[in-house]
Amino acid sequence: MEHIQNGQCGLCTHFGETHSSSPALVTIMKSHEAPLNMVDECGHPKNATLHLKVTPISGCDGFTPAAQA
Ligand code: SF4
């Protein structure tokens, strides 16, 4: 498990946006920890059409904090 900080995909509202209530994503929100081998789609409007896949420790300037569960 890897610690996820503010600004990283794992805590961004766009990380796995289409299934944001999935248990794995909710767990990351609560614990700020994520598996190293995880990838999910970025739903940011500028990336969605590219089907960009990111890891929880990735990041970009489009970061938007996800609402805390
Ligand atoms: S790539 Fe940027 S917009 Fe997409 S999930 Fe990561 S921080 Fe959020």
C-alpha cells in the first residue's frame, strides 16, 4: 500500500469517476492508502475521451478534491 497525498489521483474526484462509489475507491478516500498496482480511468473532461488510465499516485493540474465519504 502507498500513502496518497492531496493532489494525487487517488484523492481526485475524477479518479474512477464513473464508479466512484466502488468499495476500493471509497477505501482510498477514507484511508489515504492505495495498492501500488492499481490503475483506473481519469474522468476529467480533457482526458476522458483519451481513456487515460492513471495510478493513485499519479497527478495533474486538473486535480479536484473528491468529496469525503
Ligand atoms: S489525472 Fe488529474 S484529473 Fe485525472 S484523476 Fe489524476 S489528478 Fe485527477
